[in-house]
Amino acid sequence: MGFAENMRILSNINCGLASAVGYLQQRNMGVSPAYAGGNLIGNLMNGVARNEVAYEMQKWGNPVGNTINMYAGYGNPVSNTIGTLGLMSACSPWMFFNCPSYMFCPPPMGFWGSMGMGFGGFGMMPFGGSVSITTTTRRGFYC
């Protein structure tokens, strides 16, 4: 087994455990079993889908998906939202323009990156960020 497969297995275990903890917390707070069970299934499905996206990214040499999943966590609506939007931003064809500087991101390896003309490296974002998550602790992704 390679690194990508191991990360997928461990991330799915992490997803299952975090979703189970979320279910138990909801049951302890008095949430009905049907509602808590529905949330459990939704959390599991979201986490497994996110792990599959990260696995495919890792197979092609891009570890950003695993990093996003580790940052976001699993098993609750906030984690699901941050992780899903982060992966959508990382998989976006405009990810290249979301990069504020090369200090935080490697240069893109596409046509423009190979010519040294990446707009993201100059701090210009002509198309803006595709996803911006802002909370009181300012959470977001550079790439």
C-alpha cells in the first residue's frame, strides 16, 4: 500500500470515530435517535466523499486535500462545511488565482506557471478567491 491509500484508510477511520462522537454528543443532549442517526449518516457520507477527493488528489501528487481534511476535521456541520468548501476551492480550475504569494504556495505547474507568469505570485487576484471562509478566528485557505 502506498501513502495515498494509507491516508485514505486512516482518514476514514478518523471520520467514523468523529462522527460517532458527534452522534453520542447529540444523544446525550436529548436529540431524538432518528435525527441524530440522520446526522451520523450525513457526517459519514460527507467525510467519506471528502476523503475520496483527497485520495484522488494525493494519487496525482497533490497533498492539499489531505491537509484540508486534517484542518477541517469531521463529524459536525462546521467541519463538513469548511472541509467541503476548502476542497471545492482546491479543486477549482481557478485555484491558481487564489494564491496571494509564492511564500504560501508553490508556483503552479501549468502553462502560465512554467513560463513564470503566474498572476498569483504577484499578489494580484483578478478573479478573486473562489471560496472565502471567515470566522472570528479567520479561517481560510491560501491554496
